[in-house]
Amino acid sequence: MKLKKLPNDHVKYLTHIWLDKVKKSDYLKGETSQGEFIFGSKVYLIKLYAVPKDNRMIFGSIKPTAKQLSFYKQYCKDLQHDKNGWYLQWTDESYKKYYLEKLLLHEIGHGVDYVYQRYWSKANKKQVEDFADNYAVIWSNTMKQTIEE
């Protein structure tokens, strides 16, 4: 997936895309963010957090809901449990596809929503997340069709 395949209006405002580490203590608790869209002072940044070396996405001691698992099922279905809690066990390739086809596009969707749609607030958090999810699905499918043609 290349950013050049997206409409220029959807990415021209971006000033940075960073890959960052997560705190080990947050990772072990299953409390890490995967990415975020940050804006202010003419900076529009997408920050993606690196995956752990063991390729585990930890959920913690509570089993993830069907809705949570549904979000990842296209890329990873290997739900496991051990003494530390529940986790999805990814492969290098499945994580790469997820980051490029879903997570990065989701964060770009947040940017498009912020720049062209509405003002964010705590009151419309679900609406903002739904927009970003839908953006990722639509553009991932559009880019796959373009590649196949």
C-alpha cells in the first residue's frame, strides 16, 4: 500500500508519520495504543506504535469480546491464553498487512475526518471511530481493486 494511491487531498496535510516504541509495562498490561492522529501548531502527525518482538497483541486478563476479535479477524484469528492473559498471536506478515491495510488507513481516516468533516469532541468519539474504521475499509478495498486490475 502506498500513500500515493490515496487522493492527494487525503494526505497532503500530513507532516509526519512516526513509528514509536511502547512502554513494556503498558504492553504487559494490554494497555497500549496502536496508533494515533495528533494535530496542532500546523503539525499533522500519525504515530504508529511498534509491535512487540513476540508478535503478541495482549488484551489482558479479560477475554476479548466477539466485536473486538471481529475487528482483527481478517488479519489474525489465533486467539490464545496463558498465565498472563489473552492475546492474539500474529505472524510478521499478518501484522505488516494489518498495519498497512487497516491501522495506517484508520489513522489517515481520522485526519480526513478532522480536516474536512467535523470538530472532534468527547461526545462524538464513537462517530469519529466509526468514520475512521469505515474509511480504512473503503480505501483498503479500493486499493486492492486497483492493484488487481
